[in-house]
Amino acid sequence: MDLFVSMFAATIIAATPLIFAALGELVVEKSGVLNLGIEGMMLAGAAFGVWAHFAGLPMIVALAAAILAGAAASLLFGVLALTFMTNQYAAGLALAIFGTGVSAFIGRGFGSTPVEAIKPMNLPWLSDIPIIGEMFFRYDPLVYFAFVMFGVVSWFLYRTKSGLALRAIGESPDSAHAIGFEVIRIRYLAVMFGGAMAGLGGAYLSLVYTPLWVENMTAGRGWIALALVVFSAWRPMRVILGAWLFGGMTILQLQGQAIGLSVPSEFLSALPYLATIAVLVLISRNRQAMTLDFPVSLGKPFRPKG
Amino acid sequence: MKRATRRDILKAGASAGLAAGLAGLPAISQASEKLKIGVVYVSPVSDIGWTKQHSLGVETIKTEFGENAEITVIDNIFRPQDAERVFRELAGSGNDLVFGTSFSHGTPMQKVAPRFPQTAFEHCSGIKHLKNLGTFEAKYFEGTYVAGVAAGHVSKSAKIGFIGGFPIPDIVGPANALLRGAQSVNPDITCNVIFLNSWFDPGKEKEAAKTLIAQGCDVICSMTDTATGVQVAGESGAWSIGYASDMAAFGNGKHLTAFTLNWAPVYVQAARDVAGGTWTSSERWLGLADEVVQISPYNADLSDEVVAAAETARRDIASGALHPFAGELRDQGGTVRVEAGQVLSVAGIRGIDWFVEGMIGKLG
């Protein structure tokens, strides 16, 4: 039971940076823009968060710096892809590479000192409940904030007029434009929201999860987040489930190695990917379920006509 | 890139002639000229870790040669296809000595070296050496053995944990030696192993460390390029062993020691030899005796007795009195691999693909 509880808690925490980044990208893609630069924006967030932390600023300001850094990085993509209408794939990849380089530059000199991490909350009474307390009430505030953001994104997309406009733009920017929505402006806002969320996900890595700075410390999580959006078939709830599945399988395979399971470690390490693909194949059997929420204009530049 | 002028071509011809006169030894052509050195790093120079330790080695060349050495550093070259271009460029632009610092630089260096017979190439972690391509590598397992002796003393659960990148001999060997060191104190100690199957992933490393601690391991040795393992162990109140650089700052007071890498002797010697015209390609495998593998300061909380035991092991390995893989050595399945009174051969260590008795984990 102890083992299950600790694995459960580890999964929730491991999934948190993925949830932030993937929820952000979901909103971006719902507006019809494909930003492949999540990895770069996460790294920018991670580096600027650490930079602000070592500048002696309080943790909340460090997080704000990370969010701003992610949003600023995404703005670069926005200018290229939305204003100058360059190819979104190329602009996104450029952002991924650019963010990696910039973050390495910003982080110079921070690698030899540990970061004072954001501590898990200790709620009176609730945290002390056996099992339940450990499973649900002993996380750092950002874990709960990820769930708040899940609620906000779901509510925004499906319960507000602006969300409807955003989805309409993702489906058919021409129609949305014709009835008076400012497609480019709304796409800019979506892209910046995605950047801010990626920056926050990056800061979660460098300030909470593994509280230190190393170059390239996201180690591919930006790409996993990108894949999670496809995996989710563009639905917020499935983003969360996908992140848990991936995180849980990673924890499970490490556990398998540690107890000396008689399976080669190479195979165990591939398990999270295999499991994710297996689930994706199962979901994809229902064609309608996969395509229902797909933003039709995804990746296509928009030129206002007339 | 600079375009070759007629003067450059004449100069190149003259130096080639001179070098041919020196029995084909790749020496610098004129003693008055600066020694030109090119270095290729696999990652940016961070504040700790593998590339940092190499950069410290390069620094010692600067200290010794001062104005007489011109050093070009190119970092973040991992992929072989990039590396080949970089090595050709460094050799082509007249560097007398070129260092590659990663296993992945091997194939490109082997391709480039024969085309530039005047240039001395030195490859860290290399396995193949050519007429003008030397290789050097550290005996990491000597370091983990010493750390293992300290771990054997402090482990209360008699379980230690090891995190490695990939199940390759350079990592399996040190994992085995860590346990051998610990078992020299307490024969019942076991070691759980997790391979990340990634060279670099701090997040996964954190989960691996937590998993090992959840399994009851109270000493964690993380042979990866970040301090995450040390940090997680410290947070959980477990002891830790650092690798490459001293990681005490991350250990929350529980950093036992680190086996660190000091490449300075290799770098300085190669520069001296090339400058003096005596460089020949050689294969070097260096450990505690050569001070290439070093043991960083022990944790101040350790008792004198523990430190003395570890230091004895360090001295005995350096002097050759103690061998980490001395018989009788059994593998995981209980089969005797090395008879009593013998030691595992060099080829046996460099190609080790099995776990010693007491290791918990599976090799592919």
C-alpha cells in the first residue's frame, strides 16, 4: 500500500509540467495555430525562473518571470507565423532551437548552486489523514494550480463566448473573420497563453521538480506535451489522463527496474511510449472521436480577404 | 573560413617538408610559433559535470603555456555528422593538437585523423587508436570502489542504489565495483540498479532516485551528468555519492564523497609532447594512481574510522595492492567468473556485461 501511495503521488507530480505545457498548446492549436516550439518556451521559463530566483526575488515573482519569458518567446513565434505568415512548422522548430540556446546562455553560472525549491503544502488536519493525506493533500501549490488551469481552460473553451470564438477561428478563420472576429489578434492571445503555460511548466521543472539548473533540463518534455495534445484528440480531460498515463508508466518502469524484474531495462524504458501508442491506437479505431475536436485550420496561415 | 592565399600554401608546404624531416612526427613546424590547440566539447561548459571537468583540464594548458598556446574551443557538438565537419575544420585551420571529449566523437575522428597526418588527435573515451589518434579513458570503477567502502560503513539497511545512463561496460563496471567496495565492509550488502536509458534526463533521474529510496536503499550513487540524484537523496535523508564533479553543495549535508575526474595531467602532457615534438599516439587508461580519478573531500560527519577505511582502499588501489575485481568473483547467478588469487583481465573489465553477486537488476 505504501508503494502504491508513493507511486501515485510521484505520478501526479511527474505529470504536472506536462499538463501545464500541453493545456497551453491545446488552446493554441484550438485557435488553428501549431506551435512546435514548446520545448524552447519551457526552457526559457525554466532558465528565467532560476535567474529571478538567484536575483533574490520571491518565488512568486520568479514564477511570474518564467511565465513572462515563455510568453515573450511565444511572441517571437507569433510575429513570424501570424504577422509575417511564415510556415508555422519552421517557425516553431526555430523557436525550439532558439529557446534551448537562450536558456543555456541565461543559465550560465547557475548550475553549481541548488535552488531553494517550493515546498509541498502542509494543510492542517487534511495532510495528516493516513493514505488519503499523502495521496491528495501533500503537494506543492503548483500541482493544485495545474488542476485549476484545467478547469479554467475547459470552462473557457466550452462555456464562454470568447472560447467559442477561439474554436470557431480554429475551424474556419475565414468565416470567423467574415462575422467580425479579429482572427490574428485572437490567435496572438492564444499563442501567448500557450507560451505562458509552457514557461510555467518549465519553471515547475527548475524551481520545484528538480530544483536546479542544467542546460536542456526539460529533456524532451516539450515534445511529449506536443504529442499529448494529439493523444488527447484536442480535449482537455484527455490531456490530463494522457499525462498521468505517461507519467505513471515511467514511474512503474523505474519501480520494475529497482525491484530487479527479470526484463531488460531497455524494454522497460520503452514502456511509457508503447503504452501511450497502444491507447492511441485503441482510441483511433473510432474515427469520429479522433476527428470531432480537430481544429480544421491547424497549421494553415490566415490571410484576411477583403 | 579563411581563404588560402599563395603565401599560406607556401607556408603549408614548408611546414610539411620540415615535419617530414622530423621522421613524420606530428610536431609543430616552428618552435617560435604558438602551439595551436583545438578542443571539441559534447555539451556547453556547465558549472559541474563531464564537460566542466574537461574544461578544467584545458585551463591547465592555458596556465602552463600562457601566451604560447592558442586554444580554440567548440562546444555542444554531439552528433557525429556535425563533429566530422568540426574536426576537419580544426585540423585544416592549422591546429597542432585536437581533443575530442566524447565517445560519440570517435568515428568522426577516425575519419578525419588519417587525412591530417601532421595533427595530433586525442580522444577521450575512445576505443580505437591510429597513428596520430591517441585515446584516454578513466578507470571509473576504482573511484566507485572507494566510495563503496564508505557506503558500506554508513548503510544501515544494507541496501545501496545505483543510477546509470545506459547498460554499457563503462557504467556496469563502476556499478559492480561500488558494490564490491561496500561488500568488503559488509558481505551481505546488495545494490539495486536503475538505468535511465538516456544520457540526460534530470526528471527521470529524480524519479529513479526516489524509487531506489522507496526500495529501502540508503546510499544513492548517481553516475549521470547532473546533481539530481544527490539532491533527491539529500532531501530524503539518504546518503549520496557524486560523480565527475564534487556535488556536496546539492547533498543537504549527506554527500558522502564524489569520484571526480581530473583530466589536467592528460591535457598538459599531450600539449607538452606536441610542443616538444615527442608526441606519439598511445592508449591510456588512468585511475587513482594517475590522479585522473580522484576522491573528493569526505563528508565531515563521517567517523575517522570510516574515512581511514576508504583512504586505505584508495591507497591500496593506487599502489596496486588491491584490485576492485579480484577473485573470487561470482556473478549474479553465482557462477565463478574470476578464480581466487586472480584478477579480471583488462579486456574483461572494458567489456564487462554482467553483474556481480548481490546486484539486483537485469542486464539485457
